[in-house]
Amino acid sequence: MLIVGIVIVYFCLLFGISRWTGRKATNDTFYRGNRQSPWYMVAFGMIGASISGVTFVSVPGMVNSIDMTYLQTCLGFILGYVVVAFVLLPLFYRLNLTTIYSYLGQRLGPRSYKTGASFFLLSKMTGAAVRFYVVCIILQHFVFDALGIPFVFTVLGMVLLIWLYTYQGGIRTLVFTDVLQTTFLFTALLLIIWQVIGDLGLTWGEAFHAVASDSRSRIFVFDNWVTKQNFWKQFLSGVFIVIVMTGLDQDMMQKNLTCRSLRDAQKDMCTYGVMFFPANLLFLSLGILLTQWYTAHGIALPAAGDELLPTFVSQTSSLLPLTSSIFVLGILAASFSSADSAMTALTTSFCVDICQRPDDETLRKKAHILVAVVFTIFILLFRILNSTSIIDAIYILCSYTYGPLLGLFAFGLLTKRKTNDRLVPYICIASPVLCYLLDRFVGTYTGYHFGYELLMLNGVITFTALFFVHKEKD
């Protein structure tokens, strides 16, 4: 009952914020927050919005497979955020964009515009639905199974709650709810770390030494060029992941475009870009402490890294009654801060980019309902499929779809050439297919498999094809 009470209080807070921020809301409020958001609130909220519920569960488990080498990617994130802040944001603010894909229409043509927006809609809907599905499974196990609530009602209820507190205020509401959810997220994380340290009988200073001296605390890999954990592969991949999955993603950029000025948006971007490193350091440190906890109690480590934290919560829920409640609160905060912004961005892109009716409030409200319905259907379909391999395949599909966006924006920004707008959709479909075939061919004959660098290869192929395809004569 404690968990249920925490969940109810949590949602009451979200609805209170929604009611306050949604007063006299217009389409401009929903899409751009009237360009009145304080940059420091956006920055703090974006830290939590960048951490999904899956990240909350998965990152601690990474230490048992790749040590702390993920932090090399996080260092690349910092440079990527600087590039987005001083290359992309000035362009988006100068053009006064509501959605970032409008730039493609002005620079390359209407088909390029619709292609970029369509790739975003496909990748964001599938990716966000998969992440929220995984979170619903966890909540079902820890909360709703005990109450006898079927999974389908869990999903319907969760999506309905998100729709209810975002349908009026949209992005303006999310700027404020993200602050609340980021606060809860890191409160939950620190409390779990505190409980693990306490159960191990350590002080905070001893815990710091235990993490630093553990063999899994290795961060840098310079001596192996083949491994995916090589520093330069991870660092450069981190740079391009941020440029593409933040700078070219309407979901991640929409809140940044609500700041009062370009300078505020740049301060926001650089601030939360730097803070992403210590945030992930905390998650990975928790992973090492959890591994030491399993060893100290003679419990075998879970087979899957994603089970490291949930299994700990299950094992200690009777000894540490608050653990389950704290864990559920962290999961809720992490998952809702990413799912609500995804649904808002999908609604924005559909109305502005696909329908091209940004001032139609009736359309916006209907589209928001449609997005919630499709989102629910996707989650329930993943439940029916119930296959880890299919979920993994969907994640891979999402990673492929960002490559063409990288190529399109790079071509528009780095060249002054025109391209054949009519052929752009075919190029953007062919590029991921060619990358997939190359990955299979190289893997079969050399044993080397592309990692995050496949994103860069995908963008290069798209860029090259656009460069050599001339514009048709009028």
C-alpha cells in the first residue's frame, strides 16, 4: 500500500502542475511554451528527460560486461552538446522554427522535409513505445500484479495519465514536470545507493574507495582497436549520438527551443551536457556497489545486466521496506519524463510537419489522442510478441533511422548544393539497407561488427548520395 500511496501522490503533483501551466494555453504554448522557459529549469529537467526508465535499470548492469567504459561515450556527449549549442541552435533560432525538420523544407525541398519528419515519427514512436513497454513490465511486477490488475489496464492507465497532464499545456507543462521528475529520479538513485552502502556496512568515504579500487572501475581503453570499447570509437560515437539523437531529434530539441533567447538555450544545452557525465557515473558506481553486495551476501549475479538492480530490490524488499517504493518512484520519474515528451513531440511533428496546420487547435487535440492510441497499441503489440530478440531488432531499427537524418542535415549545413528532392525518400530508405548489408558482409568475412560507428557510416552514405544526385531542371 505504501507504493500505491506514493504513486497517487506523485500523479497528484503532476496534475497540479498541469492545471497551473495549462491555463489559457494556445498552440504556441503547447508547441513552444510561448518561448518563456527559464534556461536553468530546462537544463535541470533535461537531465532527467535524457534518462529513460530503461536507462535507470540498464546502466548499473553495464559494469559487469564493459566496466565503466560507457563514460568514454559520455565524454563524447559533452563535445556533441557543444556542437549542437553553437552550430544547430543558432540556425533553429534564426529561422524561428517550431519543428527542426522545417529547415529541411526550406533548404532541400518538400519531400526532404516530409522524409525527415517521417523518419522521426517512425523511430520515436517505436523507440519510445519499447522503452515504456519495458517500464510497464517492471511496474506490473512490483505494483500491479499484487493488486490483481491485468497488464493491458496497466498500459491503458499509464498512457491515459500521461495524456491527461500533457494534452493542454504540452511542452510548457513538461518544462515544469521535468524538474519535479528529475528531482525524484536522483532522490531515488541516491537513496538506493545509500541503502546499498548501509547494508554493506560502509561509510560514504569507504564506498568511494571500494568503487575506485574495483577492477570494474576501468574507464579508458586505448590498447585495443578492435573492441567496441576503444576510446576513440566510444568518444566519437558519443559526439555523433548527441548530434543526431539530440540535435536532430524534435523530442529532445523542443524543450530547448522554448528558452527566451538563443543565449539562454546555449547555456541550457551546455549545462545539462556536462551534467550527464556525473549522472551516469552515479549509475555505474551503483552497479559496482550492487555487484559487491551480491558477492558479500553469497548471491549469484543475475545472468542479464538489466536484472542487477531489480533483483536487488526483490531480494531486499522484506529487509529494507522502502527499497521497492524508492525503486518504483525512480522508475516512474525516469519513464514518464521521457514518454511524455515523446508523445508531445510526436503530436507537434504530426500537426506541423505532416499536416502543416500549426494553428489548428482542434487538429492538435485530435492528434494528441491519436498519438496516445497508437502508442498504446505499439506497447500491447510488444507484449503479444513477447520476444527479446524482436525488441532488440526494434532498437536496432531505430538506430538505423537516425543515419539519414544526419546525412540530410549535414548536406544542408555543409554544402550549398541543390539535390534532387524527388529522389531523397529513396536515398534515405536505401542508406540503412546498404549499411545493414555492409555490416553483415564485413562481419561474415572479417569478424568485425560495427557498433555506434554505423550511425556515422549511414550518414556518410546518405550525404554522398545527396551530393551526387543533381537537382532536376525546372
